[in-house]
Amino acid sequence: MTVTPKRLRAPEDLTVLRQSLVDRTDDRKPRIAVCGDTGCAVCGSLGLASSFKEIIERRGLKDRVGLKVTGCLGFCEQGPVVLVFPGEIFYRKVGPGDVEEIIDRTVLGGELVERLLYRDPITGQKLPRCSDLPFYKNQTRVLLEGNWRIDPNDIYDYIARGGYSAVAKALYEMTPEDVISEVKEARLRGRGGAGFPTGLKWEICRKTKGDTKYVVCNADEGDPGAFMDRSLLEGNPHSVLEGMIIAGIGIGARHGVIYVRAEYPTAVVKIRNAIEQASELGLLGENILGSDFSFDVTISKGAGAFVCGEETALLLSAEGKVGEPRQKPPFPAEKGYKGKPTVINNVETFANVPLIIKNGAAEYRRVGTEKSGGTKIFCLVGKVNNTGLVEVPLGITLREIIFGIGGGIKNGKRFKAVQTGGPSGGCLPEQMLDLKVDFEELSRAGSIMGSGGMIVMDEDTCVVDIARYFLQFLKSESCGKCFSCREGINRMLEIVEGIAAGEGSPEDLDLLEELACAVKDASMCGLGQTSANPVLSTLRYFRDEYLAHVELKKCPAAVCRALIRFQIDENLCTGCGICRKECPAEAIEGERRKPHTIDPNRCMKCGVCMEVCKFGAITKS
Amino acid sequence: MVNMLLNGLQVSVDEGMTVLEAAKFFGINIPTLCYNEGLTPYGACRLCLVEIGEPGRSKLVTSCTYPVGEGLIVRTHSERVVKTRKLLIELYLATCPSSKVIQDLASEHHVTRVRFRPRDEKCILCGLCVRMCAEQMQGKAIGFARRGVDRKVTTPFDRKSEECRLCGGCMYICPACQARCQGPREEKPICNACLNLSQPCLDYFDDAMCFMDPCVACELNSGRTPKSERRNNP
Amino acid sequence: MLQDDAEGGGGVALKDLDDILSESIRRNGESLVAVLQDIQEHYNYLPERALRSLSRKTGVPLIDIYRVATFYNSFSLVPRGKHQIVVCAGTTCHVRGASKVTEEISRVLGIGPGQVSADGNFSLDTVNCLGCCAFAPVMVVDGEYHGNLTPAKTRKILTSLKAKWLLPAGEADERGLVDDGDAEETEGA
């Protein structure tokens, strides 16, 4: 939309602007939304968007057809994803060759392009509308709703949908105390992992004396397999900014800092743009909406350190120092950014705030559990059919998420475990699938909510290998200050590697458990304290598999290299020679058109042969 | 003054003290490796762990960095503390067996076995030298670099530092390299040689009750060779 | 052109160092991380000479700068390769076989993660998560994403890219590095 930016000097200005935007919007006008999130961009959605643009312009349809490059639409598995409005028609795996046809047949002609529709794997039915897809149908999309409709580069899109009205309300209809008590009443809890009540955190900070206070947004989403925060920042950056402004009103801060991790360059661009646009309209900066409240936001870029997700480390890193956690107390609410009282919340937490203020706590709490209100976004990834970003009410079961929304396990394999909470979380087995997902239940089961990564594993995943992977990760990501964390993780890894190599003994399992408990107890920050979770939870639920490694010297999932063997089935081998050609260790021998053999001494168990064999003649055991 | 419960005793201490200082004041011995009165508390060695809070909702914190507070409940030698501390000492022994300081700690805390693969690290990254250099010597010649297992104390770019005045403060304060113990080898991380030098009970109080129960030295040296001979055959 | 006194730095003189530092310090104030990011962006790595100069300019002890420079993953004290290959080592990628992909890349390029090839043409790094889990395993070559990799597919992509890169004669480095010595000599690895 093209509107000349004009500074908004009163809440009424915002209302007038919104009304004029709404009046100008024609819901019947066909619109195309192309997912421009990094995920879809991997498979070429940006090229797709530009060919849409080019064709629309070339054919002079610019006034008749709207085009938006949006943030993550959620269903990454099917990317690149294109939505056509009206009708919310969902096209999957769209290629540049499909563009012309979509415009001709769907946008202009109003018919469906059958082959681009999603097909329900169970019923075999083709489902045209988003809301019919099981993946979307079973979600409660409140925060992510914006990602569908909003061009993240356009503040007017956000305002047209009621954006920044929560700021106006907080400034003109509420006292700062009201703002805080509303957030408390909503039972909003920190979405970064620990689940500390957000309102309480704000209240403590408000009560702390000090003339300068800060609002810091933690966008250092370091958990591998989690991209909720990135999707919000890239898809709906203004909702995060609005949440930060409201936090500023609540605690009496006039400066905000967003700390973004180095691996998210696109997010930085989107927020920078959002800040500029909001400042132009007077929604950031001096005297917001004509009030006496001023608030600005700066961006601080991370430089690649997982430990900086820990709040005290993050604050130091945002100041440009070494991101090494420090002992709490004092808590950031008392002594935080630059030594001043600071509220630090996660991206998703801030994105929830405008909803609470706009609709009221009671409305907000209609979703969620008694102790924690609202929805939570998860990244459902791994060996699950429907990979993507899902938003669900707190209190839903793991089964509903993985099977209801996720569509079950890939390739008809068996579910084995789900890992929640990133490297510091735990692996939960099949018998825990009916666990209700909230902060307390997950931690009782030995895992954590974390920021919302949910990695599904099937029978081909070895839990010892998973424990090893996470320890390896934490070993290099620990800051290394606490001896218990640095050396403890190192030694846990040493033991687990021994087990994976077939050199472990049953006593090792006890030692591992004892050590894990000590590391959990003795380390200072969240990273160290939770670093034992992958080990403890796998030991708790999959001890049999560990025992198979140490007693039988077998890896049931056939993953641990020292314990597996690759073989060629001579009945199936046609002697085509492709495995021999591809084997990097030159371990495969055989004459053309005759069954080949693998030399176990030279085989490095990389699995390339198995992957290239077209006849399924290579097996591992 | 603030009132707190220290090992079940109601005590009053000055505000601004750390738990470690308070415990010391009341004669309670808490082991430390990275602590030194003249330097900023650092909290890295984790040996000075104490348990704070109500039972059931308690947690372990390092007493050297934790401030005293009104109504704080502290237990310095609870089962949980002792168990964790012993495991940490065992880890230290496995990692840096040639430090006399660590060997002594092991003896004092009855750590009689090492279940981890012994390694011979020269540094335990307690940071005493770094703080000594910066705070007492105003040197800023050495510091930490990298992170995780790669963390180390070094000079900029690992080369001879222009800031270093060769004062030796870092070497003086190092618990890992000063009074390096010659006894232990990698394959046998507990040597007891240090212990034997400082244990009077074996030679002079043969029949008296040892203050260490069970005494590591007595257990392992049941032959009880006279001290003079032991010196020749460490 | 700033020609510092003899103090290492691999014999590489740095164009515009003074201006870059002054400008960056003015813009970023006390934030060491931000200044280092600027330096790295300009030179593609953190030259020792630049860090020494920064220390003198700001009065921040060199060891503190060195510490920040070695703490964070994204800083490098040695020049990165002309072509940068980054493999995602996130959990999803791991579960879907990223380690095999990394091994395959190492075999094709002859370098391990964190290394730069001897001719300075490629460097290989792993990152924790790129957030493209639906297309795991993923690698990024010079900013271009490649998803759903298998070792065989990786080999194919890299072999063709490698052939393309090595064809034209190496053009003069445009990043401001004037090589007046042996570039391989740079220390601080």
C-alpha cells in the first residue's frame, strides 16, 4: 500500500489511519502470498516471487492482483508455499513454471490447479483450502495468523489489522500498573524456556529504583532445530516491537534493545526496516502518539555463541563484551543491561503482549492452562511427515501435535522419541505421548519446554548417538568458566563416546548418571544446569538401548559406526558397480555383473553405498 | 547486620559479605580452589558449593559469589553438597593429578578412587593468575581465550606479551603448578605421597585414632613402611 | 595507507584501517563486538594489526580484545576462504545425516570443518542451526542454500562448483588486502 508517512500525534490519528486503510482494502481483490521465509527461500521462493511480480507487471495486472512476500506460512515441508486469496487456496511445492498457470487459472479464472494441491496422505483426498489441511486445522494460530496476511516490510499492513492499537490503549486508557496487572492476569509466562511469569518480572523491575531502565528482547534463538523466533521477526516484526513498547510503558523504560543472533541476517534487515517505519510514524521515538512517553529500539547483533541465550550472558554480549553468564542475584530486573534495571524477554513473549492488552487478559486466557495462558509456537521437525511451524494452546498433548498436526512419522516408521527444548531438553518416549505440554509437566518428565523446538525421532535414531550429539554441541558451546560444566560435559561425552564405540561397561552407566546429576547441581547458569538433561532423560527412558550397547555391543538402531556392519546381499546385487565407484574408502570389490563384496576392514561405514544402490542390495546390521 | 541460618545456627553477619566469608568467620571450613582473599570472587572451581533455601526447594550455589541475605538458609556440608563436591574433586584428580593442592584436597575429602580416564592437564582454569595479573599487578598481560573445552589462559595471539613484566605473580598463585607433586603418574592418579608427608599419624601416633576416618593413607599403605624408606621410594 | 611498526600481522598492510576503526568506534561506542564485526566485514577476518591498532585507539587492553575475538564463533583470526561453505549441524540436520554430508565435503575439498584450503579458495564451517529444518540437511555455499542433501548429491554440487571456481584466473582481491608477503604466514589460528 502506498501512503505518505505522516507522524501520528494522537491516538485518534492512528484510528483514522487504520480506518482509511481498511476502507481501501477490498477483500474480494485477488491476492497472492508467497512465503519468503528462509525455509522456503532454500527451495527458491524468492525467485518465484519475482517471477510472479514480473508476470503481473508485464500483463498489466498490477491494480487487479495483489502480491505479498510474507513471513513463514508454517508448512515448511511443502515449500515453496503459495497462498491465493480469497479462498485461502494452498499451493505446495510451486515452481517457476507454475506461476503463469496460477495467475491464469486461479487468480483470474477462479479454478484450482489440481496438481499443486495438498493431498491428504490418509484419505488421498485433495484439499484446496488451508483450513481443511489437518496441519492447519488442528492448530490455534493466534500469533502466526499475522504471518499469513502481513507483508513484514509494510507497517500499514500491520496497522490495518489493528496493529499498535495496544500501544494507544496502554498509553491513554491504562496506567503502567494496569498494564502490568493485565499481563499478570493473563498468566503469560516467558516463552524462552524457563517459564517465569512475565508480569511478575515486569513488576519487580518497575519497583526497582532507577532513572534509566531497559527493555531487552532476546532473539538469540540458538537451539538447533528451532526457528519460531526467527519466523516471528521475519514474518511480523511489528508485533514484537509493539510488545517491547508496552513493556517500556509498564516498567518505565525508554530504551529497548533487540539482540539478534548472527545466523539470522534476514531478521536483522526486517527489524531494522520495521524500526525505521515505526519511527517515521511516531510510533517509536519521542512522544509516542503525542503522549509524554518516549521509547527507542536499537539492534545488537550477536556473534555466534549459544551461551548468549542465557540472559546474563546475553546482556553482557549486547554491551559488546564476552558473553559469559554471571551469578544471579542480582537479577537483570535489578541490575541488567549496562548495570541498569532491565526486563529481558523472548521474542515470542513480546509478540503475545499486544494481544493481551488489546483483547484483555480474560479473552487471552481462554486458551491455555490454569497456570499458563495462551498459545505456544513449536518447531515440529525431524522424522515427522509435516515439518513446520505449529502454534497450539498450552496443555495440548504431544500426541496431538506429532500425530494430529504432524501427520505421524515419515515413511511409515515407528515413533521412538521426541526431543523438546533444544540441547538442554530431554528425549521423551512413546509412553509419554499423552503428556500435556506445559512448563510443569515437561519438567516433571525430565525435559523442558525450552524455546519450543520439537524434534521427532524414529526407530532409525539411536539415543546414545543423540546424547552424544548434544554433548558434543554443548562441549563447544559451554563458555568453559565453571569447572563442573566444562569438564563435566567433556567427561560425559567421553563416557558416551566409549559406549557408542562398544567399549562401555554397565558401571559406566551408573557413573554417567552420577556425573550428570553433579553437573546439573553444581553448574552456575542454565546451560550447565540443563546440559545433563539429554543424558539423564535418555538413561531414564531408554536404558535398554544403552545396555544393548554396553552388554551386547550392539546398536539396535544401527547408527553407532563401531557396532555396525555393511553387507551386500548377493541375491539382490546386480553388479552394476555404482557402489564401487562411489565408495570413498575403496572398500568395495567385485567384477562387473557379478555380486560385489565389502571389505569390512577398509569400510568406514559412511553409508554412501547404501544410498546409491538402486536395488536395495546393501544392508547394515 | 542480617540474620541467617548457617548449618542450623542462627547467626548475624555484616551485610555485603559473601556466604563463604560468613562461614569462614564462624570457623566453618569450605574448600576452595579459585578463591583468594585479595582477588575478586570468581565462582569457577565450584568446590565452595553450599546448599541454600528450604529443604525440597533448595539449590547449590558457590558460596564465594553468593551474598548473605536476611533469612537465608545455608547448609555447607549437607549430603547433597558433600556428594557433589567429592565428585568434582574426583574430576579434578582425573584432570590434573600432578597438583599438590588437588592431591591434598582429595585426601582431606576422602576421595579414594578415580573412575575417569586420567589426563594430565597443566591448567584447571581457575583464573587466579588472570585476576592476579589484572588486579594486583595491574598487568593485563594474560587472560582467557576461546570457550568450552578450548578455553585457555594465554597472552594475546599466544605470543610473548608486551604488557608482561615477568613479575611471576601468576606462577606464585597457581594451584596447579606451584609445589608440583612428583608422585602421581597418569596411570595412577592418587599417589598419597603428599599426604604421607603431612600425616603425622603413621610414624608417631601409630596406635592413636587417625583424625581422618577412614584414613586414605592407612587404607592404601597397610604395610606402613617407615617414613625414611618411603622418601627414597616415592 | 597505514603502515604499522613491525609487529606481526602476517606482513599484510591494511588499507583504510584508520578510517574504518574511527568510523566504527564513533558509531558503536563501547561495543567491542560491534567494532569487531565491522572489521571482520571489511577484511573478511580479524587481522592482528587491526586488533592491536584498536587497542591503542581505545585503550582497551589487547588481551580483552583478543578474548572477545576468540570467544565468538563468527570471528576468525585467519583469512576465510574466497568461497565459504557452511554446513548446518543442527539437530534435525544431524538426525537426517548432516555428519555424512560434512564428511563428504571434507573429502571433496580436502579440508575439515573450521579450516581453509591451502590455496585460500574455500573454507568449511559448521553452524548450529540455520532454521531450515524442513530441508535438512542443509549447506550454504556463498550465501546460496542447498537442501535435502545426501553425500552423493553434495559431491555433485561441489564438484561442479569447484570446477567453475577454479576456471578463471584468480582476480585481485577486492577486499582491501594488499599482499606484500606470504599470506599463509598469518598467525593466531
